[in-house]
Amino acid sequence: MQSEIISNFSPSQSINTFYSITGIPDSIVNAAKAKLLQLLKEQDPDFDLDPNQVILDRFQLVTWSDTSLGCPKEGQFYPQVLTPGYSIEWKIGCKHYRIHTDASGSSIVSPDFLI
């Protein structure tokens, strides 16, 4: 897996400017954030959180070694093809969460979820 850390988000930057400067599409950030909220809701059906409390902490451009995006499931076959994408880390309060995506954001998985 090749990766490159792009940046840590600075609260003084507008989020839209940050995404534009770094090159991560808004659609991928929004889809990854929605996936994180979905996973949190699946863990706790009573979970209720304002999405604005979910803060983008950092992300990396990554070339995954296969289509599992670094999160293979036992017994599952994954084409062994280099797959560009992102590892996105979110912060909610003092907890950090990680989501992996492909370059288009059409495939989103969670490796460890809570990191």
C-alpha cells in the first residue's frame, strides 16, 4: 500500500477551500461521512448526533493493493488490482474514526472503525 499524507485540517480554513486545495472531492468526503454516521447508528440504534460534530481530521491518498481497500473479509475474493483511493480520519469529540474509499467514492469500507 502506497500512501501520502496530504494535510491536517486547519479550523481557520473553510472546508470547501480545504477540499478544493487538496483535491479530495466533496462527494467522497460527504459519502465517507454518511458511511461513518451509518456505522455509528448500526452500533447504537439510539445514536443521535448532529453531523456538524463530525470533523474531518486528516486524510491520505492511498493506492490499495486490491479492491478490498485494505479491509479484506475472510472467505471473500478481491481482484488483485492497484486501486487508488483515500484513508479518511474523522474526529467526534475525543474519538477518532477511519474510513477507506476508492478514488470515486463508490466503494467505502471501515477498517478498524474506532482508532
